[in-house]
Amino acid sequence: MNWRNLTTGVTGTTALGLVERDRSGPTGPGDRCRYAPATVVTGGGMIAAVADVGAGPPADGYQILVHPGFGTFAVP
């Protein structure tokens, strides 16, 4: 994830880690691609965030196609 505080100009990047799958039971479609949340310090203002999918290969070498996304939101 790449983000920019449109109010202050501060930018940053963070990577979302994969959530380990529970292999003790059946795997549902939503369990194949789950990411752990990440916290970043953006400061207050209007934030723009872009999902930069495929920027780096995952540690296990397995990668699926995900559509990149974009969003803006206000942070107090």
C-alpha cells in the first residue's frame, strides 16, 4: 500500500502480510487470500491510498491476481 497525505504532502509505503491459513479443516474461498491489517502514521488530513499489487513476490512464491485499488479518506 502506498499512501499520501494530500494536506501535508507526507508519503509512505507499507506491506500487508498474509494471514496464515488454518489447514485443520476445509478451506473456503475467502481463506485463500487474507491479509493482516497494518497500521501507519499518516497525520491528520485527506489521505489517498493506492494498492500496489505485486510490488514484491511473496515469501512462499505463490501469488494470485488481485485488482489494484484506490481510495481517499479523511483522518482527524
